[in-house]
Amino acid sequence: MNQHLNQSSVRDAVALSLQIEALLVARNLRGMAHVRRHMLPGYCLRAALMMQQAQGTVLIGTGFPVAGTFETDGPVGAISLYRALERSGARPVLVCGDPLAGALESDYRVHRLPLGPQSPAARVQQADDILAAHAPSLVIAIERPGQSEDAGYYNMRGESISQHTASFDEIMHRACCPTIAIGDGGNEIGMGNVWPALKDLDIKAAVTRCNELVVADVSNWGGHALVALLSWLNGEDLLADFDNLSVLAYLSERGSVDGVTRLNELTEDSLPATEGQALLQSLRQLTAFA
């Protein structure tokens, strides 16, 4: 059943969103349960509605550099979002730097970003060129490094990764369309929305903002959550055929590593693939598709 939101279904949708928002931070691995208390409830629903209303091109920025390659958290959720948006009639494009761009370009639409520091003017011009080329109706960042107060990029250990990071921040800043960001630690794009709530976390916090921020214990899970809510809105189970293990294996074959352990293994932030699969099942149960 297609859920065109009337008063009754709005109440149901908000209640569902609140359940999902709590589920996403239940482990509180990096303080996101605390951050959630500083956010306006219903953010997952509002983000999913942005996805439902998107037409044409949707840019999905992802890819966090780790140990000379890319981590598993981010690309899995980006692929989940990509597949769901494509099935819903949109034209998703993954925007990332190498080596992730090269790993994905044979199977997905990819726009490659250059790595390393650029002048502010060059970053702005690059963003304007990308936005002009794609004219997106929605921009999503999932587990993308966000610029800190000094305009640098830092990992969860506080180490600079600016030399290995492609800037997606200016695309978020300059897009003339809604923007969504998904993060799990405070150093990702979108965390500028809750910057005061990050002061007690042991990180170099990001200051880049977005229209709707989604926080989760694992960023991939935030992507799945939005797909689950989009499924409920559309009356179609968009997660039914998503196999967490097979997507992790796909990325592993192309050089991914776990962002915490830095090992090439089928894990997300040190959690086994079964944890992600269980989360997917919980989301499908909440949205009445399992």
C-alpha cells in the first residue's frame, strides 16, 4: 500500500521513525545516543520523505580513507541507498575518490573526486561543476569525512587524513536541493548540525552541516534505515534482497578494510556481518515486511 500521509498515517510514520532512530543508536558505540538527544525527533522520516520526493539524479557521497584504501562502513550503506533509489525511479550516482571510485565504477554510476588538499576556490569550482553537470534533486553523504574547524580532515584517532581525502563538503554547501548526511562518530559531513553536542567526544569534530542528519552506531545502518522507511512509504520492500554478507564480500575483493581493525575482513566497524544482517531484519520487521 502506498502511504500518502494523512493525519493517521503521519502519526504511524512518526512513531515508526522514533523506533528506528532508537534502534540505530542502541549500542551507543561512539556516543551517538547522546548526540541523538540534541536532535529534533523524526529525522529519519524527514530524510526518507526527501528520498521519496527526489526525481532525476541523486548524488551519494561516500568513502572514508583508511590504511591506504577505503573502509567497509559507508559503501555498504551507499549501495543500499543506490539500489533503493534506482528501484524507486531516481538516477543515483556515487561520488567518491580513488581507490573506491575505481572499485565501483564497473558496476555503478560513479563520479570520481580528486584526492588531497585544494585551494578553497578550487573546491568551490569543482563543486559547482559537479552540481551543474548532474543537477541533483537530492544530495546524500554517508560516512564521508567532514571538514573540521581548521578545514582539515581527521579520522577517529585524530590523525590527519587530508592528503587522502576527496572533498565532498562544498557539494553539500552549494547544492540547491535538500541534503542528507549519515554519520556515526562526529567527524563526518553533517555533524555541524550538532556541533555543540560533540564537545565531550574524543574526536576532531566536523563542522559541515546538512538539512537532515541521521546518526547511527554504524553509518551503513543509517542508510538501511532510510531505505526501510522509504519501503514503508512506497509500500514495497526495498531491503528484501539486500544481502549484507555478499556486499561486504564484494567490497573485500576490491580492497576494503574494517575502519576500526584496519583488516580486510567481512566486518563493519569491527562488528561481524551477521550484526548488520540482524539489523536489516529488525528494520524489515518494524516496517512490517518480515
